[in-house]
Amino acid sequence: MTATRFIRVAWLIVKKDLTIEARSRELVLTTLFFAVSCVLVFAFGFVRDQNPIGEAAAGILWIAIAFAGTLALGRAFERERYHDVLHALLLAPADRPAIYIGKLLAVICLLAVVEIIIVPLISLFFQTPIFRHPWLLGLLLACGTLGFASVGTLFAAMLVRARSRDVLLPVLLYPITIPVIIAGVRGTVLLLQPEVDVIMVRAWIGMLVFFDVVFITLSLWTFEPLMTD
Amino acid sequence: MAEPGVSATTAKNAMISGHFSDDFDCLVFEDVSRYFGRMRALSHVSFSCTAGEIVGVLGPNGAGKSTLLALASTLITPSAGGIRYGNQGTHERGGNVRANIGMLSHDTQLYPELTARENLQFFAGLFGVQDPASCTEAALSRSALRGRGDEPVMKFSRGMRQRLALERALIHDPKLVLLDEPFTGLDDLSSKSLANRLRGLRENGRIILLTTHDFEAAEGLLDRAALLWDGELLNVEPVTGSLRDHYVNHTGKVAGTAKVSR
Amino acid sequence: MIASRWFPVLAVIAMVFFAGAPLMIARAPYESTMGLVQKIFYFHVPAWIAMFLAAFVCGISSAIYLFKGKKLADHLAVAAAELTILFGLIGLVTGPLWARKAWGLWWQWDARLTSALILWMIFVAYQLLRQYGGPGSDKLAAGMALFGMANVPFVYWSVNVWRTIHPTTNVVPTLVPGMSEAFFWCSAAFILMFILTLSARVKLECHRAAIDRLYLSLDD
């Protein structure tokens, strides 16, 4: 009984967020544009012989995802804070972690759209053969984005009622998600080598999966106490 | 758990997706205090409301009215004391209690980008209403917004948003209805319509707790008035005669004393 | 925490330990490759030990505060977080000083040092949240500390694997018998200092909370 209620509430929230997004397109467009600007800025920042450094491509990809993700998370929850809708959501009879799952899935959909655009763009700018192992790359990006978003959604939610929330979100989020960035960047670098060390890439993906499981569980566990005053 | 003998309650419980929720007949505040650091919002408040009455919470700005409502809605927990829903002493604050609470707060709590219909359907589904579509249509008719059901809420006027927000708060037919300054922004006709709506809810055995500054709109509506001053409950008495006189009589004494206001 | 009558006794013992530390360190034998510089290790590693202890205490008490709501756990978490930052700072300053003299570089991304830096930053973030998050930030910070604790194995593993691609010299030399006495002496000194400062800071927090309560009861 409660499981179906949980899934129903999470689904309602995802549908609601995607509907709003489809209508206003605010988050998608601004986050996408910001990610592209990020890539450009970093491409100009890391140069050798007047050309962007090919080896920097992996790092720039994940930094762009992290920065764009932070922006998207902040805005996604600002929508709930505006007109105080979050309190109406918290009054729903369903288990509160369902709200967390709903917002998490919505943020992941948004970041997926951004990544689908950014990855080919990076391949273009840096002339890197990023698509040689598309499935591994896709898995790496999926697990990494999930890890980043799972912690980010919880922090963004809990900071809704805090002061200085705009600056505190990155301050809290980046130290915790350093393992995700390390795994993502190292995995991507390995995928760009002429001889791909598949075993090592799988090891990084394995760590990311483990990270995702641990931190989603922890977030579900702590969501209720962190959201009640 | 719900008493099985009463048919009205079982019918209503069945409405909440076949899962029995905790129904209750009264709301009891037992020596409740709420602090924010060094600031006292509420201090040793004790009172109770039963089904089929409208209780108004009156007081000057900063008296703690909104805090009291937030505590009753389970959004905030008391720093001291407890709140009981029903005679069985259900301190449990889980989803079952929330299923029976509806709150209309200061902000409209609606998504501006969604249409009125989408907003109501979303909240109906969220609160476990069995048939969200028909409930939404009924709510739209009640608030005279049927013609504008497919317009985004950001295009609505203040009064229209308030009417829609009221429907959102009541969409799941809650037992406990909490309203924070519901008459703000409503014109004369809407105020009267809201007052009649609340009287109807009272006939249906709901517990209604509201805060207001608008004595004219609430005239003749309140059964009892709880007077808050500086976080303390002065008294909770039945209202006889003019609401404004009732208020002035009881608070005049306090305002005149040497109590230093913070 | 520590009863008032024991506090001066332990404080004196701690001072004796610290006074004797230079003697113990001087008596310890020189390490073969690095000479005198290596002796900073006797303060560097105990500082890290104290930092990890503090981080651990903060994590556990944050979990208790978040799920059980005990105010004392929150006081303990605040105190432990500040000490994590303090002892971490000692470790972060002594580390590069040692590295500069021993290997000519201020910082060379050693796995352990990097992991410790990340953990230190998590607790600086904790402190920033507490200070600038406004009311209610005590619970949010407890959540942050809990996430930080859960992160430790991931940080260590990922930094370690990342570093094995670029092998570096081993920072911590093996303990020759003559060195272990000095090492344990200094470790004991730091741990004792940790316990004392933690106790004093927790007491300060308890007093602050008591003043708030008195303030509130003023009008009752």
C-alpha cells in the first residue's frame, strides 16, 4: 500500500516538474547555455601552443556538469520555495522521501539533456575520440550524474529554509562529491586513450555505483529529519 | 485507527486510496511552547477545538498566530509540550494524521506556470484523492473558475488565486481545516462566499481554526475566539455580540497593564 | 564531559607531556635519509590522529542529534568540528613544511595528505554552514557531518587509486624502535590536549544554551 503511494507521489512530482519545464523551458535553456559557456571559458583557460589542450577535455566535461548541476539544483528548489509550495508538498500524507525521489529524477532528466548536448560539443572542440566506447561512457556519465544529483538534491532541499542558500549549496556540495569527480574524470581519461583499459574503467564505474547506493540510501534516511523544523 | 462503526468516517477513509487514515474529533494543544533561539513565538499555550466549530485566533502582529497554525499543521514541532489529534492521544505525526489536515497559508502555494486544473489535479493526486479528475472539476465549479481552468495561474488576479488556493487546501476533504488570514485580498462577495463555505464545513463536522485581522468579514462566523498576545494565550471564549468589541474588551486590559512589549 | 575536579589534573599532565616532548624527540634517533627534518613527523602524525578522532566524534554525535534530538550531542558536534579544523590546520601546515625540506616541493599530492585535506574542507564547510546558515542550521550541519563521515572511505579509495598512477615517495617512514617512544609520547600529548579542549568547548556550548534558556524563562 505505502509502496504504491510512494511511487505515485514521486511520479506526480516528476511529471509536474517536467510539465513546468516543457512549458517554460527556463531551466533547460539557462543551464544548457551556462554549461556551454563553462566549456568555452575552460577551453580558453587551458591552452598550449594557442590550442585547447586535448587532455583537458575529460576534466572540463565533468567540471561543466558539476557547475551546471549546481545551478540547476538551486533553481529547481527555488521553484518550490517561491509561493511556499514546498510546505504544501510536505503536508502530503505520503512518506516525505517520495518528494526527494521525485525531485531527484526530475533533476537527472534535466542534466541528461544538458549532457547529451555537451558531450558531442566537447568532442568537437577538443578533437577527442570520446565516442569510441559509447556504452561505457554513457554508464560512467549516468552513474556519476546520479551520484552528484543524489547528494545535491538533498542539500538543495535542506537549504531551502536556510540563509545564504545560494552560496552554501556549492560550498557543501563540492567537497562531498569530490570522489564522483575523480572517478568521472579518471574514467573519461581512460576512455580517451588509444588503448582503453576497460578493467580500470569498470572499477571506476563500480565505485560510482557503490557511491550512488550509499548516498541515495543515506539521503532517503535523513530527508525526513532534515526537512522538519 | 478509525472507528469502524461510523459510516461517514469509513466512507471518507475509503476515499483516501483504500488506506485507513487516522480520523480524529478534536485538536488539543497541551502546554505547547515554541522558541526560535532566544525569541519566544509561543509560550505555554493550552486549548482544544472539537468537531463542528469555528475557532478564530486573534491578536496583534507578531503575537504568534502563524506559528500556532504551523504547529497545528505538523510543519513545525513544539519546543515543549505536545499536540494531540483526537482523544486517543495520537502524538504520531506521520502521513496518516497529515491526510486529515488541510492548510491555507499566507502564500498561495500554487505553481504559477501550471494551469488551475493542473494545479488542483496535482495536489489531489498528492493528497491521495481517489478520483482526482472529478474532484478537480467540482472544485473548479465551486470556486467559479471553471471557465478559466486551463489558464496558467500566473495570469490570475489575487482574489482568483486565493479562491483556487482555498480549493487546493480542501481538495481532500480534510477533518482539520487551518486558514491563515483567509479573507486577505478577497472582495465583499468572495468574503461572504468563503464565510458560507466555512459554515457549511462546520455543519459537516469539521474542525476549523483560522487567524484573521478582518473583524468585519469574520463577524458572526466564529464560535469561539482565542486571543494571543506576545505568544501567550489570554483566553478562549465564545463570542457573543460584536467581534471587535469582544477583542477590544479582552485585550484592552492586557494592553493597559505594565507588561513590557518586546 | 570531564568533571571539573579532574580538569586541572589532566591539564597539568598534558603540560608535562608537551614539556617533555622536545626532550623525547631529541633523544629519538635520526632517520636515515631525511635527517633532522623528519622529526616534524612527531607532531605531524599525532595532529592528524587528533583530527580524525575529532571528525569521528563529530560524525557520531551529529547522527545522534539528527535522529534522537539530544541537545548535548549538538554541543559535542560543534566542539568536535572546530577541533577538527584546528588539528587539521596543524597537520596541513606541518606537512608541506616537511615536504619542502625533505623533497623540495611544498605539495605533491600524496594520497593520505590529499584525503585528509578533503576531509578538513568538509568540516570547514560544516562550520560555514553553522555560521551563515541562519536559524535551523544546526540540524542541517548535522546532516552535512553525517555525509562527510560516509564519504571518508570513498575519498580515500578514489584519491589512492588516482595517485597510484603517479607513484610518489612514501611519506611516513617505518618506525624504528628508538622512534616509537617519542611517537607514542607525542600522540598521547595530542590526544590528551584534544580531550581537554573538547571538554572545555562543550562546556562553553552548554553554558551558552543555558543562558538562552534563562533568557526565555525570564518572562514566565
